Amino acid sequence: MTDWPIPSDGDQVRFLKNIQRLLNEGSFVASYKFALLHSLADLAVEFGDDSGAPLDLTIRQIAERFIRLYWQQVRPFQVAGSDSGIVLKQNTGRQADVINRIAAARVRSAGSLYRGRMDRPAWKALVSDVATTVRVMPLWKLQTVGSERLDFLYDNIETGASIMLKPGMAYCFRAFYPVLCGLFRSSWIDYLRRANARDLGYANDLQDFLFGHERASLDVYVPILRDVQRGECFYCRGHLRSSADVDHFIPWSRCHSDLAHNFVLAHRGCNSAKSDHLAFEKHLEAWAVRNADMRAELNQRFDAAAIVYDLDVSRRIASWAYAYAEQANSQVWIRDSEFKRLDGSWRAILVA
């Protein structure tokens, strides 16, 4: 087994500088490259580790991330003072092909990504179409800066159904994930402002529109989680009334994961108090135990509802989030307005 060293401080600085070069000097005739960079960062968190090892990623995995990123963005954006919304142009010419295909899929599924996945033949065809576009358009052009090839992320072999992130690249995507996603999103928003300048005017609410979470899509989880949690709030164990919130246990703001095991059902007050914080170790242990002990029932219910889940990936995302928080000396939420400093005890829960 190869012992892959983590990138040196100098290597990590070079990674960030090269990312900045791609954003500043790369040619962007569509928003695909922003989506590709964001997808690579997301997949590094979901499937990578902190060993410095290379990471194989299939183009299909990248295509599915593309669909998830664009799904919100293809709905009409309501510009202030306008009676009707506009679908934002994602390129400098006519509307990007991927956008049209995802928009059509969204209409067919009445806006629900989960309902879209339930039509398995249509979903498979959509992923295949998007994968073809990813392969032809941004994948082999992302690392071109002017007349120079900057192949630091992966080799531009220009063929095949997968790529391999080079040693240390998944580590860097994971280590700087929040910073990188902020860069990718702000660059993406700036691009869309330019591409839609005539229609957008001074619209200032693009961030939530483009990258916010579709709360209505979480309704499918309510009956499942209410049964599994025996009608109790996940955090305070009090009785759940008719109204309850589906909460991202690992907050959406930290990692855009909609995998089913990440969700819990909570009182609105508990959910509001936790907000975008990580939960302290006792809550983490309860989450891990619930997912392990109820795995068979949860999988059966998720399959019946055509909900996407992967417990191993959900645990890897949680491990990444808690490791990142520990390195940042962060506090975690206990209850109400009570917090504590995160210690290393989370490792025994997630690494076991």
C-alpha cells in the first residue's frame, strides 16, 4: 500500500495560486468551468481523504453534481419590478445546452429533484447527456490558461470515462473547501451578472437564488424521520408536534449534501438555535447510532421514496466537517444558546 504524503505548505500555496489563475486567466464562454471546479471540490469531500492520495472520479459522478448545482438555477429568477421571471443565461451566446436539458427535466418533475430521480430511465438519460457535455466542453479545457496548459489537477488525457485527481489535489480541495466554494460562487455570480446584465440590473439576491436550498424538497423526509425517531425531536427528545423542521445534521452551509442519512427531524426552535453550527459530540453519537441501528429500515424507506442515500459517504462528509472544525478550534452547539469547544472525541464516533 502506497504511503501518500500530504502536500507541503508550499504545495498548498501553489494549489491556491493555480486555482486563482484558472479563475482570473481562464477563458469562460459558459459557466460550466465554475460548475466543474465546484463539483471537483464537492466530490473530494464526499469520496476523498486526508492522506494526499490521488482520487479517481467518473465523469458520471461529475455530471450528477452538475445537475444538482444547476437544478436551482434553471428556475425563473424574479427580477425586481418585473411581472415574469427569467431563466438566467449561463453562457455568452445562446442558452447553454445543459441548462435547457436540466430545465426540461425540472418541468417534468414539477420542480422536485427527488421526483426527477424517481423516473429512472429519464434520469439516466439526463445524466448521460450531461456527462457527454462535460466530457466535450469543460473537462479537458478547464486547465487551459491563455496558450498554456496548467495540468495541476488531473492529466488532460482527453479520453475515457473518468479522471484521476493528482496526489495531494483531493487533500487541498478538502482543506480549503469553504474558501474555494466561496471563490467559485462569487466568480460564478460575477459571470452571470455580465452575461445577463441587460435583464438583471442591480439584483442583489443572486447568492440565495443560485446556491440556496430548496426547502420544499425536504417534505418527503418528514414521515420517515418521524417514524424512525418515534415522534421525538432529534436534539431535545421532546415530543414533536404537527410542525417540525427537517434539519441538515451537517449544515448545508458547510457542505451541500442532500444524502438522506444527513437529515434529522427537530423542533423549529432547536433547528433555529443550532442554525449553521455543528452539533456537539453527544448529538453526533446519537446520529451515528441512529443511522447504524436503523440502517435496514432507513434504506428500505429511502428506496421506496426514490431518495438518494449513501451512509458511507455521509459519514465521510461528517468526518471531514468535524476534522475541519477541530483544526479551526471551533465551538459546537449543545442546546439553546449553549456551546462548547470541540475536542477530539468525535473521532471515536466516526472512525470506529
